[in-house]
Amino acid sequence: MSMTEAISLDGQIALVTGASSGIGAATAQALAEAGADVLVNYHSDEEGAKATLAAIQAAGRRGIVARGDVSREDDVRRLFDLCEGELGEVDIVVSNAGIQIDRAFTDMELADWQKVIDINLTGAFLVAREAVRRFEEKGMRPELSRALGKIVFNSSVHERIPWAGRANYAASKGGVSLLMRSLAQEVGRRKIRVNSVAPGAIATAINEEEREEGAEEIRSLIPYGRIGEPEDIARVIAWLVSDAADYVHGHSLFADGGMALYPGFIDNG
Ligand code: BGC
């Protein structure tokens, strides 16, 4: 096999949460383009999920859409059951679903805190736990991949960069960072590969308002000089779950145009 052929995901089955828009939708499409069949999970945007499904089918792969709230244990179990029943046993899981509720610290209600932690952190835990359980039941498929299974969390530059007015979000992503690394440490010997991608400012619905109000200001925080597109992250995830990245384990891959490089120091602080 040539070294780059390993990027193919031919015949593998993937489950992507929050895949009705943005990074999740682009990722589902990228995985299909690389050869995987994909379960498209969504929470409320059924139309968006169907559009993602159409892109998967246009890439010549099978897919299904499945509603489900990642912060609910029974929903998560059902997603994996559906995937197994309709597509087959899962090889790749992308825990992508996430939200932001921005509030000044003293105005932050417990519900604003809880909801973000529930979806971004507890959801990531539930999805990853179910993934590991299912990988172990499935057993190795050496003709498809060198790993028993692959998990990628969609984290954020804010797993490292503090974020005023979004303590709930930054805390959830900081949590995802150590969830990922602890899990990677625990399951690596079982040939389960676990990583995160940490996107910077990507043009999706989550930051639409901020981009409309001040795209220039955001760009000034990005040494590479452009706001990212969902495809920038989708390509990274497709590579991370492929055998081309088989020796990458327990890593948070920052795909942020350099946002985490302390851009305030570009002109010497
Ligand atoms: C947030 C976006 C933000 C980006 C960079 C992401 O994790 O969801 O709203 O634009 O980080 O600050």
C-alpha cells in the first residue's frame, strides 16, 4: 500500500453527532467522500440533516439520519443501535455536537452553565463511552483499519484559550481536553485511537452574529489571516480517523490558522 492510500476509509462505518450543519455536516460529507457510510445525527434541524444525507449519497455512500440528544443516555444508545441495524457496526465516531450560551459571569444562570456542560462535555462522555463499548463488541476488522475503532472529539481553541463571557463553554472544552487524553490513556492498548480537533474561528452558525458584527476583529486574532471554513476542519478529521494518522493518539490537533499563538504579540505586545 502506498503511504497516502491509507487516507481511504473504504467500507468503514461512521457516526457523526450534530451533523445537520457546520463542521459536523462537512465532516459527514468528507468521511463519505473518503469511502465511509455515515449516520447523520441531528437534534432539531431535520432539513439540514437531510441535506447532509444527500451529500453522502452524492458521494456514492450509504447514510441515515437520526434524531437524538447527545446528553441523554438512552438517545445515545439508540443512535448506535440504529447505526448497527441500518449500516453496520461502527468504526469511526465523531463527537461533534456542541452549543454556546454566552453570558457575563454574574448573569450566568445555573441553567446556562448546565446546558452547555450537558451537551458539550457530558454528551461527549456518553457518545465516547458507547463508542468504546461497541468497538469492543465488534472486534478487529484488519482489512479495513489498523485500529479497532477511532474517536475524534470536536473541541475548540478554547480548550486552551480562556474566554471571557463564555466561562461555561471554555470550561466544557477544557473538560473535553482531559476527557480525551484520559480516555486515550485508558483504551489505547485495546487499539482504540482517540484524538480531538481544536478548531479556531470557523464560519458556522455558532459565531454568525460575531462574524456579522466584527469579522475584521476576528481576523486580527488569526495570524494566518482568514476565518476558517467547515471543510478546513472536516479534512483534518477525515485524516485523523484514517490509518494515515494511525500513530496519532491522545492529541488535540489545533486547526485554527494560528489563533492559539498569542496573536496579541504579533507587534511585540
Ligand atoms: C467557538 C466560536 C469561536 C471560535 C474562536 C469556537 O469554539 O464556538 O464561536 O468563533 O471558537 O473563538
